[in-house]
Amino acid sequence: MRIGLFDSGVGGLTVLKSFIKYHPSNEYFYYGDTLNVPYGEKTIDELYSYSKRIINYLKEKKVDIIVIACGTISSNLYDRLKEEIEIPIYSVLSELPEYVKNKGYKKTLVMATNASINSHIFKRNLPSEVIEVKCPLLVPMIESNNYNGLDEVLSNYLKDKEGIDSLVLGCTHYPLIRNEIEKMLDKNVDIIDLGEILAKKIITKDSFFSLDLFFSKESENLRENVNKILNN
Ligand code: DGL
């Protein structure tokens, strides 16, 4: 099966990795929109026009399904894109409410981009008490591979973590700093990786493995970053 995934940059590679882990025999097409990163700071109109351009690119690759490997597009535009596109399209947030419900979590902290939190989709859709935290500094750090001051930034973002039993990595870049987040939390807090819970649930029709990666802008550290992420 031909599976297209897209994100603003390298973050969606965490979703791609989960898909490859659970469904290794598929043909993958990945679009990282590094020209327009960070999506979290863009308007809905801008996000819509980027998404349409990328979806057309993936359609030309003749993909059977599209996975929005981006929390920001998923939280703001999934319903609209789903209506408009004739091939099956999945949001990286689809499995989250069910997952939180099944686990019986009572208090969830959601870390996500400005645009995702502004949509309030987490407060609307999760059955637990939700603390929404905007984390605009994380994507630029991850894309540039420059983690100076990360611990201080994280402890500020996590200042309301008291009493949580679950934490959602609401942006697909954040699994790349999971260890740094984890060390600031109590051991019993479940850290939820959106790509992981979606990939586990989706059923694919296996064929053979291939991988086609495209980024809309090359930067100095991009290839190094991509290799590090995919080979870790
Ligand atoms: N990885 C993205 C997300 O899941 C995009 C973040 C950004 O570019 O700001 O929200």
C-alpha cells in the first residue's frame, strides 16, 4: 500500500517511524514542509493552503491513504480536508480520545503548538480534565538541533503538572525530546505519543517497503537531523 504522510518538518518522521514499526511492508512517501515551519505560528488560511499543496503532491505520488503527521493541521483542518479529499485521510489525533477513555485517565496535560492549543480540540474531545500548554519554543529548537536552555523551557511549560496521570505530546516533534520531558515527570505519568497510538490501530494492505522523503527547503543540518531521527 502507498502511504503519504506530511508535517511542517522533521517532526512527522516520528509518526513515519511508528508506521514503519507496525507496518514495515508498505511504500512510504513523506513531505516535510521545511520552507514553512513552524506551522504553530501560522494562520488557518496559510495552513490550509500549505496542506492543499502537499496533498496534491502526495496524490501525484498515487498514495492510497494520507496521514496528517502534524498535530497543528490535524487539530485545525482535519474535518475540512476530510470532506474535500476523495482518498482516505487520517488525523494524528483520531485515536487519542478513545485511548484516554480506555485508560481511565483523570487529568491530562497537553503540550502543543500555539495554533493547536488555540483550537481547544483537546479540551473539547478528551474525557479527562485537560490542562492545555502552548509550547512555541520547542519546534524551532528541534528543527535547528539547538537545545540550549531546553531544561529551563520545559520546566516552565510543565509548571502545572501537579496531579496529572497522563501527558500528551500534542505535536509530532515532541517525541524527539521525550527523554528530557520524561525526566521531569513522576514515573507513573503516561506519556502519549500520537503517532504510536495511531499506527498501532490502522490496518494496512502490505506490499513491500520503500521510502521517498521530500523536504520543501534544505538547511545545513537537515540531512543530519533526518538520519539521526530515522536511525535512532
Ligand atoms: N509537528 C507539528 C505538529 O504536530 C508542526 C509544528 C510546527 O511546525 O509548529 O503540530
